[in-house]
Amino acid sequence: MAVDELLRSSRLSWFGTEGADSDVVISSRVRLARNLVSLPFPGRANLAQLAQIQETLDPVLAGLGAELGQPFDRIALDELTALQREVLIEKRLVSEKFAEVQPHRLAYISADTRISILVNEDDHLRIQSMTPGLSLTQAFETASRVDDYIEERLDLAFDETMGYLTAYPTNLGTGLRASVILHLPGLVYTRNIENIVNTSPQLGLAVHPLEGIGEGAHFYKISNQLTLGYSEAEMIENLQTAAGEIAAHERRARKALSYFGKDGIEDGVWRAYGILSYARSLTEQELFALVSRVRYGIDRGIIKEVTPDCYAEIIVAARDGALKYTAENENLSTGEISAIRASRVRAILQKYRTQG
């Protein structure tokens, strides 16, 4: 997939309505931090050392496509415009910090967008694997396959006592960060979300609204906070179990809403659907709040006019950066972007209308 095609794509294979528990769990992610021996972390490295890190990793990562059976785009961050970097951030293929202009930063992104490898962020390597639904084991297996491929060819910084050495002590040990994105309108509407957020630290986990989207979207990310003293399997199992329990709480909350406050919830769902279907101007935050209600309505069988796939495409294709990039105009006014967004949403809803 060419870089332009990647940036214009309106769907992400790991973000949608497929996979286990997909009525609540949107996607799973596993990220591994790795570093080369005898070279400083990127934050302490000079330009010559950053170049050496890139030159060491480049030929190895170039062979990933053949190893994994799909092509990878090699993207040099300093060759991208600010708008192109914004779109990659929106698609969660690179981090905001990584997108800051700095020489010798590379991203290798698989054709299916499920694997994203960052060179010279906080660590020499960040291996990211994303999958739809509650599928942390699958995500971990893919990330581990990439890790094994690299480790067979390069010496990585590892200590027998402390494990993998990383730029931040919080990543020390396994170097593993795992997270799950959940859609939790039921817990928000029943005002039980704070109980989940407040008890998660006791389990070594964190739950908070997904950054860059806003609380109105009812997206929450649950992630592990500890990497030292636990095996990868233990961390994955702990997070998988916790996410499954939160999903069960969410379903119970949704069921309760079907009996108590049903009319008010259904009215809110249909109002949201009506606005998305006919609005001529939508801000990004308005969109997230409205499409969350519509997704809830689809999941509860209230709305049968469109398929759940509309949700995944709207979230990706109607972001500010994506709209500006598709329009080939990064200087659009706020009003122009809102008008284009409304038109795009109407077209997506029409595209996914059910027959009958």
C-alpha cells in the first residue's frame, strides 16, 4: 500500500465490528519497547548516533515483508508534511511524540495496518500490533513474531536480572504495554464508570477516556501499568480478564437501561441518528458524541437501518486531518471542515444502509 493510499484509507482492519466481544471491545493493542546494545537511548543520542540506529535497523526491517507475508510501507517522518503526520496520529499508527519533527525517525507500517514499528521514538524500537475485538493473545503473538525476527539478527539490550532495558523505568522488564479500547456508553449512562476507573489501579491497570477523542465518544482505554516482575503471559491474561469483566458490566448496564430510562435513551439514540443523517455542519466532538449513541442503538437493536460497519468508517474518515487530507487542502476553515464532515457522514450512512 502506497503512503498516499494508507493516508486516504477510510477503514482500519483492526478497528471495527469484528472479533471477540466486539459489541463492547473495539480493539486490542500490544506494544514492545526494544533497544540495541551499546547505543544511547534516542533522547540522549546525538545525530550521528541516531543515524547509526537507523542504519542498523533499516536493512533488518526491510526484510519483514517477506517474513510476515505482506508488504510494509517505509515512512521517513521528516519527509512528511504536518498534515500527513496528523493523519497517522489519528489512525493511531504513530504517537504524537513520534510525529514531532526529528531526523532519523522511521515508521514501518504493514499493508493491513495491524503492525506499526517505530524507529527512534523514546526507544530504538517500538513494535506495535493491533487486532479487532478482545484479542490480546493474537496481538501479542504477532508482536512477538516481529520481536523474534529482529532479535535473531541484532543484539538487543537485555539484563538477566532486570529484563529488557528501556528508556523509561516503567517499561523495564518485559518492555510490554498492552491496552484495549472499549465502548462503554452503558456504564457512563448509569454513572458506574467511575467505579471502574477508581478500582483499576488496585489491579495494576489504568482506565481512562481515549486521548484525542473526548469523553462524549464513550471510548475508554484499559492498559497495564506494570512491566517488571511479571511474565508477558501473566500481564496479557490479567488485562484480558479485566477487559472481559468490564465488558460484562457494560452489557448488564445496557440491559438495565432497556428497562429503566428506556424511552429517554431511545429518544437520544434516534435524535443522534437524525442529526447525523441530515446535519449540514458537524464539529469533531459533536460527531463523536452522536456516533456513540448511534452505535449503542445499533448494538441494542434500536436502529436497524444501518449496519455496524458505518461506525468504524465514520470514526476514521470524519476526523479533521483525514478530511483535510482527502480534500487536499490543509487550510480549510473550521466551518468548511464541519460542512465537509457532515456531508461525509451522510454519505457513509447511506453506504451502509440495510436493504428492506
